Amino acid sequence: MRRKIVAGNWKMNGSKDLVNSLVGHVRSELASLDNGVEAVIIPPALFVGDVIRQSGGKVAVGVQNIACWDSGAYTGEISAVMARDAGCDYALVGHSERRQLFGETDEQVAVKVVRALASGLDAVICVGETLEEREAGTAVSVVSGQVRRAVADVESGQWRQVVIAYEPVWAIGTGKTATAEDAQAMHSAIRAELASLGAPAEKISLLYGGSVKADNAAALFAQPDIDGGLIGGASLNANDFVSICRALPGKS
């Protein structure tokens, strides 16, 4: 049975006012859901403690990035160990914005996956192709390669901590989204790649992360290999985020 997950990535947005108004509302609304969804809020690091306090243990919390090191003279960095100690459950690893804007490589992503899993965090590993790669017909090979390199050092007992989020780069923050069928095709390819690596592919949750909104979530989540979503802008609105959580079909 795969976990059903809806994770809200606030990116560099938010405030204490937003935490106070959104998290409690989400917690309250989700209490009445019976579809088995696990809601995760991933705020900027400054607000992690506030979100944890407001969540009341009913909403999981993550960080948007972790360092390649556990400690040391790395000003501005946050380690997986620190995130776990602060009460986080998840860490985003390899988000497309980290790759594109900050030059994060597949090799760094793989190291961060190791750090996250060793600390006890669940790693949400982000993969996805650019528009140029999709138009060139290399999308599946690009994404499969990212998956393969990211999980190269995952140990057999750690797969339960691994979540893969497919985020087509061309559909992030643009208002564009892959069709449900296109998203399903890539999720199926990712699951096949995991199986070829000897991972328990049918037990690993795969999330779609490309401009998911309340009005397209149900069609995406109805696909057999899509187990939830990595939500950007819509996660900053409590009603939209809850609506997306409600769109997930029940556990099977």
C-alpha cells in the first residue's frame, strides 16, 4: 500500500501571519478526511518551528533544502540532522529551482539523499525535464537518469523513506501543466526505472509537481501511478490546499 501524500512547498513565501491563519485551518479541515492523505507543509526554514507548533502533530513538516554536510563551517546551510532535531519529517532534495538557479548537480542530490535518510528524514526527491528536453524526445531518459543517480546509494532498508516527485520544469510556476495522461506516462516510466534498480517500486509514492491546482488535481490523482502532489502556489491558500488534499482517492 503506497502512501497518499500532498506536500505544500511554500518556496520563499510566507509570514507568521500566514502560518497562524493557514496551518490551523488545514489541520482542522483534514481531521474530517477519510481518504488517508498525509498532508505536508514545507515552509521557509525560518517558519519551520512555527508551523510545527501550529500543526499539533496532525500535519507533517519538511524543509526545502538540506546541506551535503552534517555540521561545520558552512554559513547559511542547514543540515538534515538539524532539520530532524527541529521536528521535521521530510526534506525536499533536488528541486528544479535548486538545480537551475543554484547549480545543484545530480552528484550533490545523491549526497543529500544519503544525508536525509541517515538522519531519519523522508526524502522527497525532485526530478524533471526542461521544455527543450521534452521537445527533443529525451524526457524519459533524462528523468530516468536523474532517478537512477539520486537513489544510487539508498540502502535496502531505507526505501520506505523515499518519495519521488516528478516536476516537469516547463510546468512550474507557468500555469502550464502536463496532461493527466502525460504525467501518468512519466510516473509509469519512473516506477519502471525504480524496479530495474531492485527497489520495491510498487511501494514507493510518486508525486506530480507541475502547477497542480484544485481544478486539475482530481484528474491527475486518478492516474494509477500518481500518489499525490507537490504543490507550489496553491499551497499558500488554505482552501485550495485542502481541496487538493480532498481530491486524492482513498487508499487501496
